[in-house]
Amino acid sequence: MLQTFASSISSLLDARADGHSLPAGLYTRQDVFEADMDVFFRKHWICIGLECDVPEPGDATVVDIGTSSLIILRDDDAAIRVVRNVCRHRGARILDPGPTVVSKLVCPYHQWTYELSGELAYAPHMGADFDKSCKSLKPVAFRLIGGLIYACLSDDPPEDIDFLAEVMAGRLAPYDIANARIAHQADVIEEGNWKLTIENNRECYHCSANHPELCVSFIDLDFGFDPDSLSPEDREVAREHEALYARRTENWEAEGYPSKAVERLSDCVTNFRTQRLIISGAGESQTPDATSASSKLLGHMTRKDTGDTHLWGHNSWNHFMGDHAVIAIVIPLSADKTLVRTKWLVHKDAVEGVDYDFDKLTSVWLATTDQDAELVARSHAGVKDPAYVPGPYSRFSETNLDKFASWYIDRMRANGY
Ligand code: 3BY
Ligand code: FES
Ligand code: FE
């Protein structure tokens, strides 16, 4: 059904008040969803997967982003390629979504056959004068950053991805994510707009009431309180917490583990934030008791006590710990449905039941992801209600949401909305 809207997207952007959540239409409207897909999922760099999604030559996996479909594959020379999943004959999809193993890419429709390089090798009945050389599968711009694959569907990808690559290369090198193994993957479809998914991830205001499992190991970044409202005892705890952050960060930095926060959350094209976070309690890992789930540490890691290197992008969040990493990729499916794809990574030689316990590895983020899906659905349902008016973000625990919302508005404007 064709939907028409009385107000323009531009007037919705104008209506956003600083320090407040977005006007409802920016979360709910179909025209805004299409604009979001164009601006944030075609013109910006997005995280689409991992090098270790395709560990061997011939491994391929298909990731759909809106109406676009991408094939991530490892070619015969063991190099990663990302190509469009659109046959150069009459456009049919070549592979179905998800992982597979191929020796060539054969379109099921009329069997045009492509090398793993994307070159067209065989096109039956097209005549002797047919020039195959200009019918390769279309390549997609991509960057490999610490084992993560970022892609940009535009012909003119933003150049400031270089800064993200520069910051993260050293921070992620010891984890050797490119050679890790995916121990588990879980796809959850949240019944809410992708911006509510990201907002929900950017704060821990909701954590203590909703994430009992995560709270064993996770400490809020923004501390989450108004210092003036604290009792003297709580203020003391808060001070200790801040001092612990400062001490650990200083020690890690001195030991050669980059830890200080680097953020590009506003006045930038490519939005990201990274910091080495401290882990509560036993201090090792995001598990039910905060001790490592895997006795084989990731990559070249030799210590369990190097905290949690977190990395946020506008469609992902990641936690890299000594023994495992958790990677979450966000792909909008419609204005009110968002896929959250979570992957748990361990050392490639770690054996389930010997080096790690599957439940210990996955239970915290499986629970957290379900709890967050419930919160995002609850949030989207309320935002759709005519009674919704944008509400104030906490100055103490939701500053990152304000930065995200402001970046969103700026990027929409920069793209002509
Ligand atoms: O994934 C994150 O970045 C965390 C987990 C809980 C809230 N958020 C700040
Ligand atoms: Fe692919 Fe015809 S559409 S071979
Ligand atoms: Fe949460």
C-alpha cells in the first residue's frame, strides 16, 4: 500500500530537539526507512562479517542488506573477495543467503559460471563473438580491519575509514580475529527500528534492571548516575570505580595494550568508538562468573586480564576479551524489524568440551540479546503510539545516544534530506 506523509523527512529532522530522542516518524516511517537504507547502509561503511566466516578457499557466505545481496568469499589464492550476488546475464541471485562451499559460482538460471575472482568463465549459447571479459560480477568496496569485514555499497566510499583502520589495527592484532573460529552464531530479529537497536546498545541505564547475567562482568561506561543524587556511600563506590578505570587503563597502556578511548561519534562520516573496558568481579571475560570460558586464549593473547576491547560502529558492537570475542552486526529488515547477528569467536584450535564449555561461552550474550530484543520491541511499540513525544536522554548515562542521534541528523542533512 502506498503511504503518503503530510510532513517531509526534512521537517522531522528539524523537529528533533537536542538532548532528546528522535521524533516518532524517524523511527517508524517507511520513507525514512528507505532514506536510512540509502544513507547509512549504502553510502556509509558497514560491518558485514568476518574473515573467519570464510576460512578456506571456496568458502562463501551471502549477506543481504536491504535489496542488495553480497557474496563474501575466499578465492583460490585464499584472498577475501566481496562481490554482488547479481548475475550479469539477467540479474538472478546466484547464491542463497547463508554459508556454502563452491568451486565456481554457477547461476542456477542459465548456468553462467564465474570464477571465485568474479570473472565470467562460461556463458553457454551466447555466440562466438560474445565478450565475457566485461561481465564479471560487480566487486564491492571492502576493508579488512582486524579480521572484521567492512563494506561500502557506494561508488564513492567515505575515506575516513582509514582512521578506524589505523586505530583498530594495533588494538585488534593480538586477538588474531582473522584466524579465529566461530563457535556459535545466533540471529535474532528485533521487532523495532534499527536506530532503537543501536540506541539500546549505547547505554547501560537499562542494564541493572534487565541484564542480571551481563551485570556480573559488565561495568557501565558512562557510570550512569548523577553524582549529586548519590548517597555518601554510593559516591565513594563511584569514586573507587572511576579510580579503578584510571589505574587499569594506565597499567595496560604502560604494558603496551592500547586502552584509552578513541571516539568519532560526531562531526565525522564513519562513526565509531573504542576503549578497553574493565571487567567486573573475576575480571576476565563476559561469562556467568566473569572468568574465562576458554582455556585457549584468542590469537597471540597470553593474559586473561586485559579487559574488554569494545568497538562500536553504527551497525555493530564488539567485545574482544582474552579468551573470546562477541561480534554483533545490525541489519535493518524493515522500519520495524532489525536483524541482530551475534557471533562468538574462540581460538581456531579451541575444542568444545575440552578447552571451553559452550554454555559458559554463550549464555551471557544469548540472554542479553533476548532481553534487549524484548526492550527494543517495547520501545518501538511505544514510539508508534500517538501519545509518544521525544523524551530527554540522561546527561549521565545516555550521552552516547545523544551523540548518535545528532550524528544521524547531521548525516541525513549531509545527504540532502
Ligand atoms: O554492548 C555494549 O556496548 C553494552 C552492553 C550493555 C550496554 N552496552 C553499553
Ligand atoms: Fe544468471 Fe541467466 S540470469 S545465467
Ligand atoms: Fe542491553
